[in-house]
Amino acid sequence: MGEDWQQELRDSLRRPEQIALRFGLNLQMVREIARFFRVQITPYYANLIRAKGDPFYRQVVPDPAELRSDGVLDPLAEDEDSPVPSIVHRYPDRVLFLVSHCCASYCRFCTRKRKVGDPKKIHPQAIEEGLKYIQNHPEVRDVIISGGDPLMLSDRQLEYILFSLRQIPHVEILRIGTRMPCFLPQRITKRLVNRLRRYHPLYVNVHFNHPDEITPQAARALNRLADAGIPLGNQTVLLRGVNDDPLIMRHLMQKLLTVRVRPYYIYQADYVKGTDHFRTTIEKGLEIMEALRGWTSGLAVPYFVIDAPGGGGKIPILPKYVQEITAEKVVLRNYQGETFVYPQVKEKKEIPEIKVPCVDLEANLPWR
């Protein structure tokens, strides 16, 4: 695997003129979209695009539908849970630490369109403020390092963050969220991996949305991370025209396992402004979950979740496998639609304790 990932990055398609010419788009439209959300595609990922509108195209090439006014800028209300600019503290024992505003390629469905790609909103100077916040909050035991993409930082910058976090006694778990193995697998160098392995327990969550994104180059990058003892999880977004098909999603989950990545979440697409053309119904997600559970290994079945609008956090959505619950039984439906009865445990009624008063039997005897 080539080590010069920065050259690959420099060769990315990023100017509206390049994008319009490459994909036969209206230049003014591309310019207008780029004013709201940055456009960039690595040469590696651009070469995966086979046809206009295919699953790769839809994820990274700007679409006029992005200019519609549906959705909201901050659907998860992250800004309300941001005590300092680089931290989102929503859950009791963990924080999201935003350390980079850049990505190798920009997902057109990004939930952080309002700030990703803008150095004024995710600024490197805020990293120190974030480290200080974590240090001053002993309840934080788990830090998810995100952005943008943290692996857009140099090895030295990234290691500084990891080293600083490891000096905080109450921080137990470090997690990195990245799409680099998908968009720029050249970034996963031997040097990077040798630095990451110093900071266990360290987890990496990657982001693949389609089985054909797991190319030989991506597989080598993932296996390199796994060989360093780094557990890998995958977060997929359910996207119309990309993976909203039970067989495609099943193939993706199975293929992830072959490269030692555990399927973690399938996300219902967030209600982000300008992304309504990506969203599916909830029923479609449930249909996909029905096509996974029982039809493939349990290892290949992630959680299907909605990150609740307004900051409610991740809520798992499950098909209705429990049909009825009574005091005597539970009626269950399996993956093939058959029903089965599980007998409830019979709760034993507690016998109330009867207290007998203590009587002095010798009290009235004649010889007393």
C-alpha cells in the first residue's frame, strides 16, 4: 500500500470546475451547492464511480436536491450539548471530541454540514480547550475522537491528542471515528498504525455503506488496523439508492466480517437540511433488519437506530418479535414468521410471616 496519502489528497477533485467537467454537471449549480457545503472527492473514490447515480456517485457528487429547504441544520441538537466548541457531552460517561474540520471526501448526507469543512467552526485551537474540559470532568471515561475526520490530522498531531488523553486518569476508552479506510485507504500507513497501537484500549469505528466499497485496498487498510490489535466496528447510514435493499445490506454486513470489522450500527438517515432525497421510511429499515436476523450470523446483525431529533440520543428500533406477554406465557415470532410459546416462570407467592407472642408458661404455676 502506497504511503504517500497526502499526494493522493492533493490530487482530489475539489474545484467546482473539476467536478462539473468530470461528471457533466451544471457549473453554476455546483458552485451554489459548494457555497453551503464543501465538495471534495479523492481520486481513489472517484474511480469507484461506474455510472451517474450509482451508489458511489450518490454519496459524494453534489445534487441539486441539496438546495431544498427540508430538514434542519442541527437535527441532533449537538450545539446545545456543546459546553466548549470541540466537545459534545450528551451521555453521562462519554464525550464526542471534534478535532478536525476536514474530510478526505465529503458525504453529501453529512449530519454536520453546518460545521464540517469550516475551520472557523471546528478549529485546531479548540483542541486544548477540549482536553481541559475532559480533564476537569472525572465522569468522562470514554472519548470518541471525531470531526470531520481525525485521520486528516498528521501522525504527530493525532498522537499528541491520544497521548494527552492517556495522561488523564479517568479516561479509560479511546475511540476514533473515521471514513479513511473507505475514502483514502492509503492513509492507513504502517507508521500510523504503529503509533495508534501505543494507546490501547483503542477502538476504531469505520464507515462503509455499500459492499463494493470494501475493495482490496480497503481490506488491506482494515486488516492492518486489526493486526495491531485494534477492534473495528462499522457504522452504516441507511441511504435511498445506495443500500436500501435487504440483499445489498446483508452482503455488506457479511463482507465486513471477512475483513474483521464488526457491524455496529445502521443509522436511519438524520433529518439534515438538504438531505431528504437520501432518507427512507422507518419501515424500510425494519425490513432490512428482518432480512438479517436469523438469515445470517448474529455477528453480522448491527443495531438499527434513530439518533433522535432534538438531542434524545440513539434509540434502537426492532422488528416486533414479541407478539404477546401474559403472566403465563410469551408468544414469540421467529425470523421465518413462525410463532412459539415460552412459558413464564411462576412467581411464588410469599407466605406472610405469623408472629406468635412469647408466653411465660411458668408464670401461673402453683409453686411460684
